[in-house]
Amino acid sequence: MATFQYPLDLKSVNYNATVTFQAVKLRSADVATVLGVFDSFQSQDGDTADHVAVTAEPVGTDATAGTGRRRRPGLTPVAELYGTPELEVVRVDGYTGPQSAAAKMAEANPYVPPSTPITSTEASQHRGQANQTVEGTGQEVEERLQSCKLYLPQGIQIADGAQYENINLGVMGGATAAALQSGANLASAVMEGVVETTGGIIDAFRTRSLGAAQARLAVSRASQLLPGEQATGAVQSATRTVVNPNTRAIFRSVPLREFTFTFKLIPTSSAEAKMITSIVNFFRTELYPTVIRLGSDGNEIQAGYEFPNVFEINMMYKDTKQLATKILPSYLRNFTASYNASGMGFHDDGEFSEVDISMTFIESSTLHKELIGKGY
């Protein structure tokens, strides 16, 4: 069952089509494993990539002693670099941290319920066991957190696309491509392109053997060897011919898909108004990263961030039929809440009469044919 839901009773208002946003914490790589990758750059004779500047050796010991390896100058043990081998990670979200963190979040916003652990049974009912590999990313799920179930809004758009780039092959490239397509090997094809290109320049001096149009084209091709664009342009203007650039479309990559959802939330009770407040706070919290702090009390710095959690987004009909295409685990990119867009009315308890929310998600990885075959 979803942690947050609007309307509170979806069945009573006959909302058969719903969309569920499940926050998922992905498992991070173990620090020792990551440092082992760096350590693999060290060869037996001590040759190491110049950019490797961190090792997992403890302070006051020489981990390379007796191994036949020597430490390359410039390598710094982790403990010497940071002052302590353990980095303190401060979690500020109120959904997955310890009970004290959840209590602080509930105290700051009374409408946010404390974290409720998800049992292994519930996890298995929602896309398999908690340690499954996430489709498209190859990462494992560490924990499924809270979720939000809303009515499916109208006008859902799913845009697929690919990125192509224009490239001008020119005469030489066009001749080379034609030779390759006819079955010639690469060396022969390139040579044929060179012959075609130089032949046009020679033809410029043998225009008597060519027709009028071909002769003008040969002169236009030869003009490309003249210094300056002005001279080339003058010849092309006079001959009224230009060399065909032989433009081709070259596939480059697949862009990440983005999805936008917009909802109008109108509370019909005090409980529903509080639920809407919790929904807004849920999405805003999951949008932001967790701060990684370094240093001691009173002298801390915000040194980095942990990635925000991803969302599993499921559009369903009567909780059984998948609607449209499936969506890969996605990051919440933008979240906007608009209060009382239609008028400045309030409920007796001071809650807004309506809240409009808009969210944009971006998939964590790109699609390919195999994923399309799996319903994405």
C-alpha cells in the first residue's frame, strides 16, 4: 500500500487509472572495492598512473612492504588525506534515516508521518526482492522507501528520439562510400576517393574533353585550392556551379527520456489537506541529495553529496494492467507547487483550497532495442 495517496479513497471516486511513484535507494559501491580499482593501476614495479593519488593504506604502516611493490611518490593514504579513515555521512531526510531523524522531520512538519520500514514480503510484491538489479542501470536496490499513489492525469506524453549529426562527405568521401557499398575493401575505397578528387582537379586543365557543365564543375572544384574563401566564391559565382557536399546523417546517441506529470489536488477534508502537504514534502525531499560532511563539530564543511534516490514510476489500470510504456528508474528533476491558482480561498483550518503540482522526471539511463522489447 502506498504511503501517500490522493484522493484518500481512490475507489470511491472511481479512479481506475493511477500512477505510483516509488522512491528507491540504490546500493552504492563499497569503498574498499572502489579503492581496489585504483590499486589495480599499481604494477609490480611501482609504475602507477599519474592521476592516482589515493590508496587504502592505513596511517603509520607500509602496506607495500614485502610485496615487491614500492609506493610511487605523490600517493597519499586516505587517513592522511582526510584526517580520519571514516567519513561521517549526515542524512537529513526523514523517511529512511534512524528514528531520531524521522522524529525531527515529523516535528518540523507534523503532516509527514515517521518512516515505516518495508517488509521483505512487501518488497517482493513490488518488482521482486530488495536486492534485485534495476533494469537499465545494473545497480542493485538497497531499500524501497515510501511511495505516492495519485490519479493518472490526462494528456500523458511519451517522447522517444535519437540524435543524428550532419556530416559532409565531399567528393572524396562520397566516392569512398560508394566504393565500400559496392564491395571494395577499405584501402581500395579510399584510393578510389583520392583518385576521384585529384581527377577533378586535373580535369580542370583538360576542360576540352568534358561537357560544358562538367567543365565548369571541374573548375569549381579546383578553385577550392585557391587561398581565401573570396577567390573560391568568385570562381563559383562565375561558373555558377558548386561542389555537392554529399551530406549524410550520422547516428550519434540516444537522449535520456523525460516525463512531466501535472496534478490538481483539491482537498475535500482536513485529512486530505494534510495528505497533500505530506505529498508535496515527500517529493521535495526526494528531489534533493544527502549532504556529506567532513570535519569535527564546529568545523564542518559540506564536502559533497550522495545521489538523490530514484523513482520507479508505474502507470496502471485497476492495479493490474500496465498502461502505455514502462519507465526506467528516474530522477526527479523539477518540482513545482502552485497554491490557490484559481482563487484565494482557504478552508476553516487555514489550509489552501487547491494545490497544483508539476513534476519532471529524467530516466537514469537510455533505451535500446532490447528494452523496447521488454515494454519500455
